Amino acid sequence: MKKITLIGAALLGLLSAPVFAEEHADAALEHTNMAVQYGKAEHNSVLVTHAKEALTHAKVAVELANGESKTHLEAAIKSLESAIDHGKMKGKEHGKLATKAAEAAAAHIKAANQ
């Protein structure tokens, strides 16, 4: 009986990993979209806040993902890091770069979810 329970738990864990990756990718996309929205409104500090939250979720999702989804999530992470870096810098041009980086991250997260 213990073996059956152990095997069942292992199978459930393996089958649920993509679901958890998807949940984190969805949360990452939600925060990335908010970062884009605030970036377009030139609220860089709020962009950074949402990009950081998106980055946290994207890092969890990439650990649970595989294949093409993992590749897109890795690219999204790089874009989010760029958005955070530029969002912290002064100047309108950095705000625009941060917003573009967040938009690129959103595109990669959407591609990862397909």
C-alpha cells in the first residue's frame, strides 16, 4: 500500500509541475503588463516594483518549465532584469528603454504559455 501511495504521489508531482509553471508564468505576465502600463505613464518606480514581482514569478516558472517554454522564460527574465535596471535610472530615455524591455518580456511570457 505504501508503494502505491508513493508512486501516486510521484506521478501527481510530475504531472502538476507544468500547472505550477503556468500559474507562475500567468502571475509574471500580469505583473509585466502592469509594468508596461506604468512605464507608458512614465511612472518608472512603479514599473520597477511590478517588474521585480514579475521577475520573482518568472524565476520560479523557468525552474518548472522545459523545452521552448523554458527558452522563452529565460529570455523574459533577461528582459525583466533590463527593465528593472533602466527603470531605476534617471531620464526619460531610460524609462522608454525600461518599457520596451518589459514589453519584450511580456511577449516572451505569452509565447511560453502557448
